[in-house]
Amino acid sequence: MGYPLARGMFRTLVPLLSGAAMTVAVAGEVRLGVAANFTDTTRELVEQFEAETGHRVSASFGSTGKLYAQIRNGAPFDVFMAADALRPALVEEDQAGVPATRFTYARGELALWSPTPNAFGDAENYLSEQPFARLAIANPKTAPYGLAAKQVLERLGHWEALQAKLVRGDSIAQAFQFVVSRNAQAGFLALSQVKSWKDDEGTLWRVPQTYYQPIDQQAILLNRGAGKEAAMAWMDFLKSDTAIAIIQGHGYETDYDTAN
């Protein structure tokens, strides 16, 4: 007597199980090429995105210039998250990105930081007097934060005088490692990196943003990501209130318009 009921229950479960299988099938993966300064922020964003959508994220971090070169050479990224507006614009011009998908997801801020407390009082005098053996910056040719540091030092008239003491990281992440490892006594870094560092309070100078060109960090959907649900979902997520709160919490600004 119980068999027909069990068979009926099985027929009812089939579409439910099929629906569950379809939900798993549409979950995809998005591959990101991300500027090194945005590493910690990206990790928090990824955790939230994966929890909300079920999609998976894989991210490669490096200097914006090197990521751009990799994209030109066919790197399998779906989304490019640069630390400037120039390279995403070039990607669009190269027809390697989807038109009209480029937007500014964060504006970065440059800081001079030393892990040593009271390393300096007046930062501009500190740079002028040069009591340090090494000052770290990112490579100005490949890293937007390195270019910003060069612009600051040129404005203050110290660029040429400091050449013998500058240590250049391939990316802003490597420049940060030079400082925290004490291989450099101070460095021009992304403010977000300093905010994420918990071990040393150190000495911080938030460089006036009038001293360097704005660091508008833009993202663009690459051709490889066109039509991929996970990639398009990531682009939408970056504009969500949840993502904006995370980005701002890491020391970035987000309250300005798309720059296409």
C-alpha cells in the first residue's frame, strides 16, 4: 500500500533535484587581474561576492603596467582592475575590452609611511634632510602609485637628489615589503596598505592630493569575460552598496563619476 505513495514522492522530487542541479551549473568562475595595492580589499570583496552569488573568483595581483602587458599577450583574465585610468583606456582602444564597461571603482591615496614611531615630524623637511638610508617607491614606469611618488618628489624638488637612496619595487606591494622588512626606513605607499597593516603604527604623512595626479582606479570587462555570467556579476557587484562600503573601509574614495 505504501509503494504508490513513495513512487509519487519520487516523481515530485525529480524536478526539484533538477532545479538544484541547474543552480550549481550556472555558478561560474571569474578571473581577475588586479593592481597590487588592491590586494587586501579584493580578498574581502571576493569573500562577500562568493557568499552572495555562489560564483568563484581567482585573482592575480601585480603592477598595473605588467598586468596590462600580460593582457596584451593573451593572459586569461576576464576583468582588469587597474590602479589607473590609462591602461583600461588603452585596453578599450586595443579592442581587448568590452566597450562602455570601463568605470572608476576606487580613487587611491598616496602616503609616506615609516614603521618607526616618530620617524619624522615635518615630512617635507624629512625628505629634504634625508636622514634615511633607503626610501621605497614602486616603479614609476609600471605602477601608478610609483608614478604618483615621483610626481610628489619632483614637485618638492627632491627627485634627482634622492636617486641614490631610492629602492624601487616592481609593484606597490613589493615597495611595501621593503618598508615593513626595514630594508627601507620609509616609503611612498598606498594609504590602504598602511590602514591594513596591524603590526606597527609608525609615522604617517597623507600626501596632499594636489601634489600628484588623481589615482583613479578603473576596471574593464575584457573580451574573455564577455557573456560570462560570473564576470558580469562581478562588475555589477563592484558598484553595489556592499562593495562600496568595503572599498571605502580600506581607505579609498568612491564618490565620483564614471570616466569613459
